[in-house]
Amino acid sequence: MPFITSNASPDLIRTAAKLHHLDDACRLIQGSLGIETEDIAGQFFSGAKAHEWPSLSEVSRRRLLVDYVSTEQRAAHA
């Protein structure tokens, strides 16, 4: 399935940012965008980013998720 960038709406990012578990947020985004592997998410969120997720503000989570989606987009178009 191709990467569907049009589904990366602000509502999707807001909804994912409200989830307490990073894995759940990633699954929601990946399912909505047609991302079939977790490879890039695993690399992007490795280390401190994953451990900090529960304590981040919703705004910080949204910024992080937007950066993650941008990373997925770059990889899909490489």
C-alpha cells in the first residue's frame, strides 16, 4: 500500500498525541497513512524520545509526531 500523505491531518496528529503509549500513537498514524513497517518509527523514536513520551506535553508530542511523519514521507520518496 502506498504512503498516503493526505491522511496526515492535524486531527490525526492531535488524536495520536493524546494517547498515553507511544506504540499506540505510532500504530494509529501508521494505519491511517498506510505505513506497512515499523522500521522508521523504531529508529526515529529510539532512545530518549521513547522514554520521555509519557511525560511530554501534548504540544511536544504533536511536534514530535509531525517530525516523525515528515521522516516517513522523506523515506517513502527517496
